[in-house]
Amino acid sequence: MQKDREICALICQRNGIRAREIAAELKLERREVNQLLYSSPLMKELCWQDRDYQWHGIMKQGYPHTGLQEFAGYYDTAANFLSLTEEEWLEQLTEGCSNIGRNLNDTRGLFHSFRDCREQMVRLFRDLEDMIGESVLTWEVAFELRLKRSRHVRIYADVLVITEDKIFSLEFKMKNEVDPEEVLQAAKYSPYLEIMFGPNYEVIPVLVLTAVREAFDFVPIGKTDAVLPVCSGDMLFNVFDEYLGFLN
């Protein structure tokens, strides 16, 4: 997926660029570029072509991530998120979910999970604000990310927290123990998010268990040597410290 990432990043940096220009700048064959642009499912989600055959990115790959609201139920800065009451936030989230085609069937407690997720995120940002300072309030947060504009690609992320150079992809589960399948689920979106956000961000997948307290560990991702952080909601700040090092 490295070429997809490079092509998408170049498109998102420009206000329109043709395939031959992409090929020249990245030193690729034009045929190879065209094949990726027209056949890659993710490119169809993130880019579009105008009548002059110029390619454009739907989302800006930098702060602020203009266009991210096209893929998320809710997207804003941490400061604006914290300024909303639960009902105000839920109203904006449900409207945004409807706009992106997110199923809002509540038969399995969807809205309860939304509220639970918000509670965890409010606590996280308050914890981080106390530990790091007001700079945390400029971070961005997206709830219910969905890339589902075609039958080819299905990427569902519960919450993204976007710092200066990292994307924390948080998968929330109302459980008290680790399920290996859910570890794989939390990890599998990372390569696609790397393409979506570009080379200046490191994507960090995290599994958050909300039915347990004081839990934080690293667990294997399938049968690989890679590991993934798993924590309870009250220990989520520890994951951020692990990668940002603000408690040292």
C-alpha cells in the first residue's frame, strides 16, 4: 500500500493534479498510476476527478483536516467537543451518522454505547488537559468514522484522536476481557488510515474495554510479533503517555 499512500498524499497536497504529473513526480509508470487511481477501492473513496482530468483529495492531510466530516459522524477539536452537553453532542453525532449512511438501529443498545464512548472520551481529555495542558484542546477528535461509499471498502473506526503527528484509532468494547478477534479488528484498519491521513502521521490502534477498571497491557496481534495496547477507559491516558511520553 506504499504507492497508494504516496499517490494519495500527493493528490491531497495539490489543488488538482493529473495522472501524468503524479507519475513524473513519484517516478512511476503512468500506466501503474492510472491502474491505482481507477482500480484501487480506497482511492475511489478518498479522491475524485474533475472534467479536466485533474485529481483532488476529499480530505486535507493536515491540520485542520478539512473534509474529514465527510467520513465521520462527528468531527471537531477537543475544545469544541468538550463544550457540548451530552445531548447536544448526541444530536450532532446522529445527524452526522445519517449523512454518512451509518445505520442507527438501536435494538442492540447503540445509543447507550455512544453515550458510554463519549463519557470515556470526556474523561480522557480532562485527564490529558491536567497532565499536558491546554494544547490538548487543539487536538482533533472524530467519532464513527465510516468509509462506506462503495461495496469494496468497509472501514469502521469508533473514535480517532488526532495529535500533531499521531492518530490514535480507538476501538471501544463494553467487555471486561480481551477477545483475540477484537484485537485483530482494532488493528486491521491501520494501513487504510495511513493512506487516508498521509505520511506525516503514525497510526496507533488501541482496544478499549469499558466494563473493567485499572487495566493496561500490550497483547499480540494474531500470530505476529506485533502488539497492540489494550486498556480500560480509566487507564486510556496511559496509552497516550506510552507514545507521547508526557509523564516522564
